Amino acid sequence: MNFFRLTADLMHLMSIFVLLLKIQKTRSCSGISFKTQLLYAVVFVTRYLDLPKWISLYNTLMKIFFIATSIYILYLMKVKFRATYDPSQDTFRIEFLLGACLLLALVFNYSFSFIEVLWTFSIYLEAVAILPQLFMLSRTGEAETITTHYLFALGAYRGLYLLNWIWRFYTENYADLIVWIAGAIQTALYSDFFYIYYKK
Amino acid sequence: EETPAKHDEL
């Protein structure tokens, strides 16, 4: 564990807290893409199938946290504050993302096993999971400040992971090509958002 | 080694 990775994980945690706070305080999930949240839940569930495999207490607790909160957010959006969610704004076709990521995971993976292919799938899917949210934002044109904070925290989390990989490459010879390529694409998508955001 | 340490990140 290094500084970049820990800070990245904490930013990731913070993004989720910001999102939960926004929904609870405003009692509304307007401006939030259910499809993006659904994709994140799929990402966490398919990636953390190795939950029984012990790495560290930190690792296990974080995995449980991510799975639990992502499903809880789906519950808030689909059940508790259902009336505040406007599906007509959330029109991105996620079937294509899911299909393309699954296909890529079946072809490009480290080993062709159930757990490993789903892990790879989750890496590819996380890279593009924000697209419905960005699409929704570009359609409505305006984002609440809190939604922007949410996206900022998520973007910072991704940027810090890039620095973490550079750090790990030099300090422990760590290399993970699948994660790096997907991560670079994911960070580029956020950079695009920041660019649009600051231009406005 | 079936699974190397590569999946130690979140």
C-alpha cells in the first residue's frame, strides 16, 4: 500500500459518501444516472467474486463496502426515491457496453476461467460505466454542484490510481496490462468531463 | 501459481 493508492481508495469512498449524502439530503436522485449506478454494482459484484480469498482486512472490508453501498444506491433510486428518477433523461444503451465488455473479456484475459473472465469483464466495464452519467449530463446541460463533486472525487480516484501504477512499477516491478489500458481509457473519459466542465 | 498477486488492488 502506497500513498497514491490509499488516497485513491479514500477518494473512491468519498465519492460514494457524497452521492449518498446528496440523495438523502435532497431526498432526490435527480441528475444521477441509474444506468451508471447499475453498471457499478455489476462491476463490484463480478470483480469481488474472490471475496473469500483473504488478502487483508482492509481489502475485505473495502470490497464489502463497495458491494453493499452500490446495491443500496440502486435500492434508493429504484424503490425509496423512485419518483424523483426520470428515466427519459437516462437513455444511454448499456446493452452495447455490457456486450462489448463481455466479448473483450472472453478474448483478452489472463486465464480463461469463470472468476478470471468476470474479473476482466469488471475491469473493462468500470472503464466505461460512467458513460451513461456523462451522456445524461450532456443532455440536460446542467449538473447540481453535488453531482459535480461526485464526479470530481471519482475522477481524482482514477487519476491517483495511474500514479499508483507508476509508483508500483518502479518500486515493486508491478505490471498489469489489462488494468493499465482500461484504467487509462477510464481516466481519459473523466478528463473529457473535466475539460467540458471547466470550459463552461 | 494460479493467481498471482495482481488482484490485490480494488
